[in-house]
Amino acid sequence: MSRFINVAAAQLGPIQRSDTRSEIIERLLAHLRQAHAMGCQLVVFPELALTTFFPRWYMEDPEEVDAFYEKEMPGPTTRVLFDTAAKLGIGFYLGYAELTVENGRAHRYNTSILVGQDGKIIGKYRKVHLPGHAEHEPWRAFQHLEKHYFEPGQSFDVWRAFGGVMGMALCNDRRWSETYRVMGLQGVEMIMLGYNTPVHNPPAPEHDDLSMFHNQLVMQAGAYQNGTWVVGVAKAGEEEGCEMIGGTCIIAPSGEIVAACSTKGDELAIARCDLDLCHSYKSTTFNFERHRRPEAYGLITSRRGAIAPADVEMSPA
Ligand code: CDT
């Protein structure tokens, strides 16, 4: 059997701080229209797709900071995305900064939503693995203050949509095998994942030459080990002096890349994804029910950091 979904991985080139929301949304709309013209049912946008990657700056003025967040979704400027999606009959995944008030307290998250072909929100995901640091670290060429600007999300959920089981993750989540496995255990068939990844990692510059290799390594492994499609979408190119990797691609449950962007600008990579391909991996090598041994995995949820066994000094015989 085949269950096809035509997916567009909608890479964005850089977004500068001076770009207005309306200008940025025009670029997203162009992607939606082009993807629709090419027969797609789903468009996947990057993480924080409505703004520049603002956690690269330490800011103290709350008004300046809050301007980067969406207070409602859809809101006055984003509604056109939902209306266009409904008109074209095309769904989308969108990453953005969310500001919400609960019981009189403000909460800020690095969020993505999945919107159906009717323009209605199907599900929301809040980034679990927030990288970087919480305090200003002036020694860095640029900051990575996600731990300062966002609270972590608490779960990896999946949704029945687009004829399959859909999951969401954001950027740094893709480096953690737990991300894929928790969704794998809920039968996920397609994980959508937007990212903003600088080429240069200030605490580990020795990894810079490997940034694209690591990007593909983690997403291809996550796809194969869980028998799922993975759609990884970059915001790429030189944004405010910070060079970000591209590498947007669509990965099959075999772990193979089946479509990829070749530039660092606005570009679509399109694939006709058969969700039934997942079955051949989920029912053989990665038949979880048959082969997993959760009784041996207790440390995964009971321990956070690594603790090596004590170094026992051998006494002379
Ligand atoms: N946005 C985001 O999560 N970026 C991180 C940078 C970490 S530096 C290795 C990422 O994992 O790509």
C-alpha cells in the first residue's frame, strides 16, 4: 500500500533585524504558493521563521525583547498565512517565538505549530532541548541565549493528520536521540523540524568544519532508527554577521536523503513521501515491541548528567 504526501521543505535565507514582519510573511506566502503550484499538501518552515534569530543578542529592554514574540496565533500579521493555506488547501509547520499569559504570568517559548489544509491549528510543540546559556557571555562572537529567552517545553507529542502520524521538534532537539524515540514510541511517521544553526559554535570551534556532517548525521540516524520520515528545514546564510548552515533536506525512513536544497537562500526542496515506507522498518529491524528492552534503559529517565564509575585504585597483590 502507499500513503503519499507531497511535502515542501521551505528553507529561508537570512532574516535581518530591520526586516518587517510583513516583508518576512510575504516570503513565506511565496513559498506556500509555489509549493501549492508544485502539488504539495504540506510546507515545513524553519524555527523562528518570523524574525531574525534574536537569541544571538543580550537585550535588557523588555519592550525590545517582546517585539520578537507572537502574542496570538494567528495574529493580525500572521492571519494571512492561515487564510492563504485554507484557500490553497495546503498545510504548514511554522516555528516562532510565543508569548503567552497564564494565571497572570507571562511565559515565553520557542514554539512550532502544525496547521491543516483547512487553515486550522492541529497541534503545538514547545522546544524541549534549549541550547546555549542563560547569562550574558560577552567573550562570545555572538550569544546563544535560548535559556535566557525561553522556558523549556515538557513533551513530545504526535498528531494524526495528513493521512499519517505527525510529530514536531525544533533545532537542537534533533541532536538528541530521545526526541525521535519518544515520538517513535507513539508511532510517528513524519517529524518536522526547523532549525537555525550557526556554522561557528563559540564553545567548541573545533567542531565548526563538521557542522553540516553533524546536521545530517543526527537527522538520518533519527529517521532510520525510528522508521520515520524527517523533514529538516534551515534558516540559512549570513544573518546579522552570523553565518548559518543550510542543508535543508527530506529524509526517508531508510535514513537516505531524498531531496535537498542547494543554496543558502529561500528555496524549496520537494519530495513525494510514502508514509507506508515507515512500516517496513517499524515491523522488522525496529519492531519496538519485539526487540526493545526498556528494563535495561532505566537511567535514560532517572539520570540527567553522565556519572562515570569511581576510579578504584588497585592495591598491590
Ligand atoms: N537554534 C538552535 O537550537 N541551535 C543550536 C545551536 C547549537 S550550537 C552546536 C543547534 O543545535 O543547532
